[in-house]
Amino acid sequence: MIIEVIAFSALIIASAISVIWYFRGRRKMLKFIKEFTDELERELRPADKEYVLLGYLVGYRAKYKLEDGRNAYILLTTAPRHSFFYYLIARALNREDRVTIMLELTGRNVLRDLHAVKKGESRILNVLLRDLGSRAERLSRTIIKTSKGDYEVFYEEPRDLELINKIIDSRPKPIIKLSAYKSLNAVEVVSRAELGSVNELLGSLKILARNISKSLPSHN
């Protein structure tokens, strides 16, 4: 009888904690998603935008049509802070808020493929290999050491290894993935989603694009 009372009391306490945690976590997550989205729109200034929710408090996919005619593609995913028990599991699995930003280039052509993935990010690496398909076999592959950790790099030109190192080392926090896609004529970055980070991420993409692409000849 005593054990049953203790178990019931523990269940009531756990349920109360879970409810309080849910509403506080929900409020914080909604505030973060709104503020981060505002930051994205402020930095990219889309002329048109389309959002597709991935699920309640999970994140979204977005397509921005920029003022210069380019498309920007955004993927924002959030860790489940609104659920006390899922949050504990997420912490154990090192889940975090993440953002992917892909920018198409206009007036410039990406000359070669270049991809860097932080070591330990097996899911992202597998997605990259799937996207590259047979092209991955034609790329050189190596591990480079940076101040932010080791990265697996797929490249065509050895000089691009120094470029990757320079961009990653210049960031205050680690980049998870940095890519230039010749077939898509686009550059991409994956990073932890933090308020105040969008401008720096776009700066990294600009440096990558400037060094890995070439201006198209003008037709005057």
C-alpha cells in the first residue's frame, strides 16, 4: 500500500512537472522560431516567401525569392524542448536547433564541387553521398583538421582545402556542413541555429561563392 501511494505521488509530481515544462518550453520555442525567422527575412529580404511546416514546434522548410531573382532555401529544425522527457533524450543524443541555408547564384557559375562535413555527422554525410550519387566517386576525399574539429572533405582542386579551412576557422562556432554544388549552381551551409548567427552564415556563403565560382560573360 505504501509503495502504491509513493508510486502514485511520484506519477502526479512527474505529470505536473511535465505540464509546467511543456508550457514554458512551448513559449520559448515559439519565441525562438519567430525571432530566428525574422532574422532570416531581415538579412535575406525576400520579395516572396513560402513556408511549409514540418510539424508542431518541429520547424519548417522555406523558399525565398530574393530581390535579385535568386532562390534561397531554408530548413529549420528544433530540438524538442517542449517535452521534458523527450528533451532529456534529445540532450543525450546531442540534438540541437539547426539551420540549413542554400543560396542559388546568379551571374556566376559554380566551377567545381566542394563539400565539407564535420566528423561524427554520419546522417548528414549519408545524405550528401546519396545526393552526389556517382559523382562522389569522381571527387577526391580527405580529412582536414581545423580549430573547430575534423572535417571530411570532398573536392576537385587541392587548393580548395585551404579555402574550407579558412572559412571554418573564421567562424566563432563550428559549421556542420559547407557545400558548393556545381549541378545546382548553389552554395549551402548547415549550422547550429542561434540568434545573431545568420549574418555570419551568409558571410561564409559569400566567401565560398566568390572563390568557387566565376562571373558569366556579359552580353552587351
